[in-house]
Amino acid sequence: MANPKVRPHIVFYPEDSGKEISEARQAHRWLHEAPDEQLTPMARFGNQDYYIHEPAMLRNGTCCIPVRWFTVGAILFAKCWKMDAISTDIGEGWRVIQCDNFTVSQAEFLKTFPELIQDANLYGLPNPSKILGITCRFSMWCIILSHISTDVVDPNSNTHSAWMLTNPITGNRWRELAKGHRTLCFPIWLYCDDTSGNLSKKWNEHNSFLFIPAGLPRAEAQKEYNIHFLSTSNIAPPLEMMDGIVDQLKLVSFLHPNCALPILI
């Protein structure tokens, strides 16, 4: 991230390139299969930060919930779920409708979740945090939200389920953690190789872990300075070494200092 020769080549979003696939970011795994919460959770348009799993307002006056960001060429798009304003005996609110064929380009977004909370009444819309449904316990935050659980509709199976992806009142947890900084997912290719620690022909096995930034194009990924050494041992087995690496990866989120605007990695 701090190397000026490398940073311009790193991408943080999957890409929909149609039938032509030449880079990892264009493959089905990153574009469709990877869980939404394991990809870059936000997109910044000007001074607005849009996070997945938060209501947003579009320029045509409708509201939706982005669930995955991806690019088509140089344009950023969001796979979204639709939202319908409804009225029940407990008041006005929203119903979320899951759909796989609703995509929105970056130019269509108008208001972020915090902005929509402030301005919803000006458009005659319910508060975006009031998504109506049954009372539901969000164990992640150890709170009980009365009459503000989400009514999520799957039109394929015609089933309703509770919203468990975020706290609908505060939105995506990364918004609070980022405190205004950009939040990016930094995927890596992690691999282990066994090599000999001796210069002689006598075999002295050392297991070494290395990684390559997965967002690099193929032409850059195999350059020596983009292959990063993590650890080596001729005593600890690979799975035991992996435990230590995973423990450190869980603590690796940091604010990148060498950018004009700090970035949460």
C-alpha cells in the first residue's frame, strides 16, 4: 500500500467483464460467490460514503439497500435489494425485498443512510431505520429492538425472515469503526512452500508462508517485490504456523498513514 509503484495497480472491488476473464477479480468466485461481508463494504462518491446493508436513496426517489460493490469497466455498480414503504398498525416503515437482478450505477445514488435519516420526512418517506417486522433479538449487540426488526422478503420462495446483517438503527458497523475514513478489503493469496535450508544436497525441510496481494493484475503479481514473506520454520508444522498467522491477521486492520486521505484496511 505504501509502495508508489504497487499501489496504483491494486484493485479492491470485483469486476464484471462479461465472458472475457483474464484477472482474478473477474472470476466467478470473487464476483459472485464470496460473502458480501468479506468484500470491500463501502464506496465513496465525492464526500459521500455508501455502505452495504444500509438503506440509500436513489435520484429517482426510490430507496434500496446495496449488498455488493463491483465494477464494470471504470464505473462502480452495486447489487441491491429493493425497499418498499409500507404502513401497518404499528406505523409506517420499510420492507426489504431480496432480488438478484437489481443493479445500480454510482451516478444513480443520491443520499447515504445518515443523510436519509435526516431528510426522509422532507420526501414523505418513513425513517430508513424503521423497517417493520416482529420483535427480534440482535444477539450481536445484546439488545432487543421492539417493532424495528426487518421484514426481509425472498420473492423466489415467498418467505419472510428477520434482518440479522446489521443493527438497522446504526447501520453497518464499519461506518462507526472507520470514523469517516475509507474502508477497503485487502484480499491476499496465501501459500506455503517447503524448501531446504541447506546449501548442500542434504535435505533440511523448512516450511515457509508467503502472500501476494490478490488485487494485483497477473503482470504485477509475480514480480519479486510483490511476493511477501511471512514466516518459516523447520520445526513447526504448516497448520501450527497457520494458527499464528490467522491470529495476527485478525489484528491487522489499521489506518494507512501514507495516503492523502487515511484508509482503513
